[in-house]
Amino acid sequence: MVKKEMYPIQEKVTFEELEKRIKYIETLIKILDRLYFVRYRYMGDSVEEAAKKVGVTKRVGYIWQKRWNRDGYPGLLPRYKGGRPSKLNLEQKAELKQYLVQNEGLTSHQIREYIEEKFDVEYSLKQVRLIIKTLG
């Protein structure tokens, strides 16, 4: 049984607004890593050394350098827009997360069945595990 919290979280912004802010900050962090890479190159590090310091492969380092040389700062902006949109919207994901918190110890099979019954959405077990991981 889950104990009731003494100090519940106050919802200062909507869940959607919170998600937007998180995605924005994640984008800034990606840009920061790329700028660190450029700084290391300015300081005389090789592409391989600079890439290692920021935790990417040498190949990615060369891609970043090429974009920097061609476009400057705008070349470092992430270009990936994401894959296929989720079958579950943000409200459904929030509801699923709340269900998982209230029902600890469920298997992936049970969670997949719940999603199918509740939201009429089918997922593979692998995708269910990924969703659980992203929900924390």
C-alpha cells in the first residue's frame, strides 16, 4: 500500500508545458556538448580527443566539425525531429504513469494488456518496456 504524501507536488504548469520545457532544455544540452567539442578543437585537441571528451564517436566529431566549418553555430543545432508520433498522447501517458505507480510489480504483459484495454492501442512487449523506461 502506498503511503499518502505529506507534501504533494503543486502543479504550477500543465503537464504539456512541463514536457515542452524539458524537450527545450534537452535540446540546449545537445548544443552545449557540440560547443564544448568546438572549444576543445580551438584549444588544439584532435577530433578524436575532443569527441572522446564529450562522449561521442570520432565519426560524430567529424560531422559536427564539418557542420561548424560550413554553417557556424546554426550548423550545431540538432536536426532530428523525432520518429513516428506516439500512439498515446500526453494525457494518456500521465494516466498510465499514475496507474503504474499505484500498481507496482506489474509485468510487461500485464501493462500491455492494460494499455490495450484502456486506450485501445497495441504495443509490442519491447515498446511497452521502452514506454515504462521513459515514464520512470
